Amino acid sequence: MSSSPAARIAPYLQVAPLALVLLVFFGLPLLLVVAVSFFTYDEFEIYPGFVLDNYIDLLTSRVTLQLYWNTIFYALTVWAITLVIGFTVSYFLVFHVRTFLWQLALFLLCTVPFWTSNVIRMISWIPFLGLNGIFNQSLIALGVTDKPLEFLLYSDFAVVLAYVHLFTLFMIVPIFNSMARIDRSLIEAAVDGGAKSWQVIWEVVIPLSKTGIALGSIFVIALVMGDFFVVQVMSGGQSASVVLAMSNEIAQLLYPPASASAVLLIVIVTLMVAGIMRLVDVRRELAG
Amino acid sequence: MRRQSSDRRPWTFYALAAFFTLFVLFLYGPMSAIYILSFQGPSGGLTFPMRGMSLHWFAALFGQQRTGDFLGSFLRSISLAAIVLTLTVVMSVMAGLAFRRRFVGSTVVFYMAIASLIMPGLLISLGVGFLFHFLGWRTNWYSSALGAQLTWTLPFGLLIMFAVFSRFNRSYEEAARDLSATPWQTFQHVILPILAPGMIGVALFGFTLSYDEFPRTRLVMGSRNTLPIEIFEMTTNVTSPALYTLGTVTTIVSFIAIGLALGSIALIQRRRTRRALGR
């Protein structure tokens, strides 16, 4: 590497546009949300100030606890399910599909829905799960039940199902990526050393795909914690999440309380993600 | 694991293959339901059974204004996605190049990108809304919504560039330099062609993530909607199959984008193999 002055300033010029956009449209807005969370307000306007009322209301409300309990319940349930599916699918693709072309084709088959609209994919469950939906009618035709099942749509079940449907891809892609990079000779060595196949998975495959697992977990947890429209539509208004409640506050122009609730959510999501990143050094594995 | 002895597949293969098939059915099954339902007859409803087959609802979509400003929001979404695509490709490639060297603040930029990626979309929307409010600017799809969407596509682009550069063999560049190519020539004739498939990947991300984006755009669109917001509003007040028809139409657009991207990557790869064989 030459170290002429031009070469030394090059990286700064190259990273400047991206850094600037993130600073203006992410960093600055975030600071404003924090600032507004200390403002006062009435029905018409928000007023600059420094009061803790918004936080006191938020932290002493039982609704907050209920919302977080709901949201974290969804996040952990969806995380566990997508992790199992994501790991199993990637494992199949990487270690059981033998030709590269098949691997690529099946991988693409899994990822294509990712490129289509989330809203559309979510509402496509409605004709499927409804009282006259395909699923209920098949059950009745098969004689499994004589009355349509009601819990299928507009319930926690429907919410979790839609999340899994939308977000499993975020688990598959990173896990597939790190599994595909595992050196096959390590596995052969383990087999030669007398390891059974579950031992190979537990002692070799899982530790070596931990970057993918960590990245996928970060994606899925952050996506579920930040969602509002799946909860709104799929629970039929019977359940709520933190961001849905926030969205309702925004609709009523209650900006300072909505901002306080946003700040609390940011703190909690950041703690969860930092926890995962402590376990796995994602950056070194990505950039290194 | 099992390749040493014979070619017979173990039972686990069949179990996993069955699991995989179920998963694919789970992914595509419900989506196919709405494609079928968008061909409902004129008297058909939101659910099965089908009351005849027709293109009635497609005609309704492009015809009267009963379904809202479909064409306008569609064109806005496409234009916005095209701008986002261009900016995302250019800025991610540049930043990817920067991250190959050490520079002060690289850690800060990296964590800012990750934070921007995982931040709940509605919070970004709220914050960008505040920014424009305090500056006294009007929110618009080509200003505030564009910026809000970039906070989502740029981190993805950067992560893809990391993956691309981690497999990048520097000896090509060094060879070019030894043959006294200028930095710009090296970039244009060596780096850029190698990066091309990865850049198409970033472009596909940029386009589809923007075209389908919804929480980040929601509060900062100004007075006119993008397509996903239009669709979301339809879910609460439209009770005709027009909703599914719109879903089918947007999915076709997404499929065209995917087809174009994958097709051009395949084309580049084929040309490369042919050139390598010809030598």
C-alpha cells in the first residue's frame, strides 16, 4: 500500500456519502426523538422543555408492562421457531444437497418471497385461515372437524404464524452463509475420530455457524420488536405491541409520550442486540 | 458426512428433504391463494369460494378511482425505488472500498449502520418527521421518504459489499498497478468488473426493499402515498378482491426485478467462463 496523502484521505472521501446520509437521516432524527421525549404538549402543539412526565407516565403504567410482555413473548417465540427452521433448512441445503447448482436453485426458492411485499404476504393468510378459508374447508372435507376452527385467524396463533412466514428468511440466509464456509475436512476429521452425527452437529457445525445464528437472531428479534402492522391486522385488534401502541399515540398527535416510548424501546432493543453481539464478535467475522 | 462409502442416501436425507418441502409449501401456499382469488368473478368476495373466473378486478384497478390513486402511487413507488437503487449501489460500493483500509471512525460508521438496520422503522419515520418539522420543510416522497428509506437499504448494501470484498483477491489490483495502471483505470477495468455481480445484488436489494418499504416511509410521505402504504390502507377499508389484484400486480413487478437481476448475473458469469475457456 502506498501511503501518499491522496491514498490516506481516500477512505474518508469514499465513506463520506454513506456516513453523511446515516448521520442526517438516522443519527439526527434519533437525537430529536430523545429531545422531544422531554417536551410538554397539549392537544395542538408540542412545546420545548425538559420534563420527566412522559417517562414517569410511561414507566408507572401497567399498560407498558403488558405491552412489553406481549412483544417479548412474540419475539422469543418467533425467534425459537425461526431458529429451528432456519438451522434445519440450511443444514439440509449445505450438507445434504450435493451439487452446487441444486443448492443454488433451492436456496433461491427460499429467498424469492423475501423480494416481494411483506404486506401482501401477510394478508395472503387471511383467505387461507378464515372461517371459510382453504385450511378450514380442507379439515372439514377430511372429516377432522365438523365446525371451522376459530382460533386460526385473529389470534396470537395467527400473529406468530405470520411473523414466522415473513421473517424465517432472515434466519436462513446468514446461517446458510456461515455453514457453507465450514471446511468439510473438519467434519470428516470428527467422523474419523468417532463422532456420531448429532455430535458432529453439536460440536462442529453449531459452533462454526454461530456468526450466522447471531446475525439471524438479531434480525428476527429486531424485526418482531419493531413491528406494528402484523399485530394490528393478524390479531384483528385483539392484541397489541409496543410499536402499535406508539403508532396509535402518533395518530393522536401525542408526540412526546410516543417519543418517550420510542426511547425506552430503543434502549431495550439495543440491550438485546448488544447481548447477542457480546457472545459473538459479528464485526470481526463480517469484515475480516 | 456420509459420502465416503456408497452413494446411498441416509434416512436423515429423506427426513430433511420432507421438512424442506413442507417449508417451501408453507412459504408459497398462502401467496398462491391470493393470486387465484384476484381472478374472482365480478360478484366474488374476499374469500373462497370462487364465483367464476374473470379479469374484472384487474380492469377495476386500472379503470375507475374506486380503489384509490393506484396508478399515481405505483409510479411514485417505482421512481422512488429507482432513485434508492442508484444511490444505494454507488454509496455502498464506495463505502465498501473505504472499509478495506483502516480509517479513524470506521467502527463508529459500522455500528451506526448496524443500529440503523435494526432500529424499528416507525421510529426512524417519527424522527425524520421531527427533523423536517423543526426545519420547517415539507415532507415529500423524494426528500424525507427517500432519506428514511436509505437508512434501511444502505446498511444492507454495506453488509453485501463486506461479503463481496472478503472474497476479493487483491493480487489482480496489484498486477494492474505493476502494469502502471492509474488508480482510476484499476477501478474501471479491474475492480468494477469483479464487483459487478455483487453490485447487481445490492441493486436488487435497493430496489425491492424500497419498493415494498412501509414503516419507515409511513409518517414522512407527505400528502401522496407510495404503493405499500396504499395497500396497507386498503386492508382496513377495501372489502373487494381488488386488494388481492393489487397484490398480484405488485408481486409481478417484484418478480420482474428478481428475474432481471438474476438473469444479468447469470449472463456475466457465463461470459466470464466463456472468456476463461477461450484463453
